[in-house]
Amino acid sequence: MTSPAWPLAVPEPKPGCATCAHLCQLRRQAQATGDGSATSDANVRLRRHFAEDHSDT
């Protein structure tokens, strides 16, 4: 098993997905307030959402 390249790419939302849009909004809010931990959390949640709900795309 290979390890991911660091730093990981910033996940992009899937067009038309309300969950992706919501998680990206949370990320933007965290970035706007300088909250790096919340930004990272939003990215992790977006990656997990992609793996669970968009893995076929």
C-alpha cells in the first residue's frame, strides 16, 4: 500500500451535491476566521463524504 502524497490536494465539491456544498461552506468559514483545525476537519469530512457517496464517479 502506498501512502498519500503530502500535502493532500484540497478536495473540490461535486457539482449539484448539497452535502459537498455545505462542507465547502464550512471550510470557507473556517478559512475566513483563520481556523486551520476546522479547515482541516472540513477537508477530512469532504474526502470521507466523497469516498462514501461519490466513489463511483
